[in-house]
Amino acid sequence: MTIPVKTDAKSAKPLPKPAKDFQEHLAILEQRGLVARIDRAIDKDAELHPLARWQFQGALPEEQRRAFLFTNVVDGEGRKYDIPVAVGALATTSEMYALGMGVPVSEIGDAWLKAINHPIAPVTVKKAACQEVVIQGDALREPNGGLKLLPVPNSTPGFDAAPYLTATLCVTKDPETGVRNMGTYRGQLKATDRLGVRMASRLGGAGGYAHWLKYQKLKQPMPIAIVIGCAPAIFFTGPQKLGTDMDEMGVAGALLGEAVKTVRCITNDLEVPADSEIVIEGVIDSQLLEPEGPFGESHGHVALEDYNMSMQVTAITMKKKPVFVSIISQVTPSESSVMKVVAYEPLYLAHLRDHLGVKGIKRVVMHEALSNVRPVIFLNFAPGTPKTEIWRGLQGASTLQAQCGKIVIAVGEDVDATNADAVFWSMAYRTNLNEDLHVVPYRAPGHGPKSGPRTSDATLLIDATPKHPMPPFALPAKEFMERAKVIWDELGLPALNPRPPWYGYSLGDWDANWDLWAKRAVEGKWEETGRETFQGRKGGMIPETPVRSVGNNSKSD
Ligand SMILES: Cc1cc2nc3c(=O)[nH]c(=O)nc-3n(C[C@H](O)[C@H](O)[C@H](O)COP(=O)(O)O)c2cc1C
């Protein structure tokens, strides 16, 4: 019996097993030519993130995007760092995310569902690579010690108030139930031994915030461990929305295919993945908040200064030779939005198709560019889906999570909803806005800038599916576009990057007679058609009267 080997769709190379730590993942990317190693000195405060940013702002096709490894990092004061910085190594492309999971892109959704349903509990070890170096006590307060030993980049030079931790896995524990949470929350450098941490307090916000509220009631500080750099399959549970009663470390184990090895922190009883690159241990004040920000946010605006959590660092532990990991965030598309899209879309489809049993639902597309994945969702429906099912789908997608689906638009299966122009085309010509649009009141404002009055919001649902057969899409049919593409390439004209829709196709409203005429037109025999239509001349009408509305005696059969 041959065991089928999982391959990566684009390269057709066998997929490696998911890496057990971050440096193994980096090696896998490097073997595949996906890492740009930058050995010249780069200023982490002014140059590093803007450089990695260009691959999104420069509109590179996904397959040309790279992870960056900066091996010669300096800061705004000219200080040199021993620790290299990796940016864009987790999810600059969906392929990279899939490599971290050890599954093809098409199986990412199933891998999540399986892991959520069959978690594997972690095992605790006594000795861990992430504790080869331990910095605590006075060493945390030395002028260039503590957090200043870490090459933390400035994400949005010109706007951010300080360098920020972005690729975090923040581990906290519910003081009542003991259930652990792992979330990706930003951390602002404040002092060699202090961080500002922002956990979303909105409805459906951060799991760590729910823990903090309980510590506040108990009048106790909240222990926290911030992991920087671990196996991607473990890290990806941070930005993923999982149930509050679910231990993300168990889900991470199931994604890895084996129990995650964890180690107890040095200064609190939280446990972290033993093979992490760097761990920052500490306590968060549960009574006093400290001003935090500004910071360039993924909703495309800079988050202004807010009171947020204040974390006292009690220890920094790391490997002897760690890599510092950062994420390209801020406005989308970005590494953080690629990460959300690949994880959220299959879960939304499974919710609509399998949990709600919505008929005809084919695909869920979450709009990425600028809008940041959550607010705008498109649903593709099969032709002939009953209107009632389309509306169940629209309502289901808008209510699954408080912060997702402010605008949900249903389109036909022929519309490639990753092309927003195609969605606008569909809305322009396939809706009767008197009946296909509804505004549903009472939505929480969600993730977004706070400027201006904004108490409650609403949901916009639009059915832009075709309600009846429609004329064909007006481009040459596929065979003619393909034939012309061969000629284009033979002529050595500039390389094309075809984007659907790039050929004409039928949408149901057509007549066999017109097929014959089109065939004749291709064969240069259009005069035969002209002779037939001459026979069909009629009076007593204004121009633009549809032939079908009066009957047609020009049929050729
Ligand atoms: C790069 C990145 C940065 C993020 N920063 C924050 C943040 O600062 N605060 C926050 O509450 N959520 C942030 N998120 C979103 C959360 O990680 C996400 O909502 C996740 O579900 C939180 O996990 P939780 O439900 O266990 O809290 C960020 C996500 C990414 C990918």
C-alpha cells in the first residue's frame, strides 16, 4: 500500500511535518527559498518594519512575498543586537501558514476543526531550551538590560509611541476555573522591566481580559507569560478565536500531532512551550491602568492613547541563541490579516454549511484589503438557492461573532468575491435595493477607531445573487481568450497576470439561435445571419424593443 504524501499545491514538494519550534520552521522556509536574509545593518526603530512592509504596499503577488531575517540589527541610538529578528515568517502568504501547520492550504480549515474537536493535553518537562538563559532581579533594571536586550522593532515609525511586541502568545489563567488562555496581544516597551499590554475589552474581545476582570475582583495582580517565537502551529492558536473554556495548548498539540512540551515559568506557575525562543514573565496590575499607545492598528487607523494594562516584568528567559519574532501588522493586507483569513474563512463556511445547514452555500470570502477581514464578508451561493436560505446565510454570517460581519453580501457562484470590483458589479446589476437590502439594528461598534460619537452600530445585509437567468458575461468565450493568450505569449508581449473574470460565460438567459449566429461570426459567415434578420424586419415599434417580446420570424431552423 502506498501512503499518499501531502504536497504543497504550488511547488508540488512533499510537505514537511509541522515544525516543533520557530527555528525549525525558519529552516523549512529557507530550504524552500522563502527567506530573504538581510546581513547589512538595519535600524530596528526606523527601517526594519518599513522595509518588510514594502512587499505588501508594493503589490507583490503572494508567491513573491518573503520572510525576512535580519541578522545585523541596530537601534535608533546605534546599539547593536546579538539576537536576529524574523519578520513575516509566520503568515506573509497562506502557503507559509500552511507550512507551519503541515497541511496543504485547502486543508487548513479541516485541520482546525479536527484539532478543536480532539485536543491533545500538553506534557510538562523540567528542563527547557527557553530557560537556557534567565534574566531576573536587578539584571532586569540595568540601564541597557532587561527588555532593552531584545531587538523589539518599532512597527509604525512616525506614529507609534515605542517599539512593540507584536508576535506574542500571552498566557494567562482563569483564577476560578484554572483554564488557560493564549492570545496575541500587543505589548509596548515602557522600561527595561515594564510593558504596556492591550487586551480588547469589547464584547467578544480578549480572553485574557476576562481573566483580568476576575483578578480585579480578587484584588490580586494577574500572572502572565508572554511567549515570543514558538512553533507556528502553537502560535496560530493565539490569534484564533476559540471557546473561553478551551485550553489552546491542547488545540496546539492536536495541530502539531503530539503533546506540546511545556515548562513551568521561573517566577510564576504558568506553563509555556519549552522550545520557545524567548519568554517574558510578569504580573499585570489589576487595579491601576497606564496610558498606552499610539500604535498603528489593523483596522487601518492608528489606535490613539488609551488606558491599558501595566505589566511588571519578573523574569526574561530565552534560548542561548534565540531569534526574535515580529509580525507585519497595521493596515491590511498584512501578515496578521493573512493569518486571520486562512483560519476564519473555513470556520465560517463550516458554521453556515454544517451547523446551520444553509443550503447552497459554496464559499465564504472575508474582505482583506484595508478593511481587515472582520467587518465585510461575502458569501457565494449556488444558482437556484432559495431566497430564504440566502437570508439564513446572511444572518448566520453576521451573528457568529460580535466583531465580524458588519456588512455581509451574498453573490452568485460565478463571482470571484476576492475581487471587490466583481462584487460591486454584482450589486450594481443583480439587486433590487427595495427588497434585497436590509439594515439590522443593534450591533456593537467592534474593533475600530474611537474618534467621533459611536454608541451602537447596525448590520447591512445585501442579497446580490442573480434572482433569474441573466445574459452572458460580456467577454470573449474561454476558448478564444486562451487562443489569444498563446499568441500573446508567442509575441513576447509583457507577462499577463489573469484575474477572474477573464473570459465570457453563460448565465442562463440565452437562445440557441444566438449560439448559431456567434458560431457563424467566428467562421466569418455573418452575412447568412444578416439575410435572416432582414426577413424579420417589422414596423410599429420604437428602437430597443426586445425581439423576444414581439416574437421573431428570423429563426434559421
Ligand atoms: C498581530 C496581531 C496582533 C493582535 N493584537 C491584539 C491586541 O493588541 N489586543 C487584542 O485584544 N487582540 C489582538 N489581536 C487579536 C487577538 O489575537 C484575537 O482576537 C484572538 O482571538 C485573541 O485570543 P483570545 O480570544 O484568546 O483572547 C491581534 C491579532 C494579531 C494577529
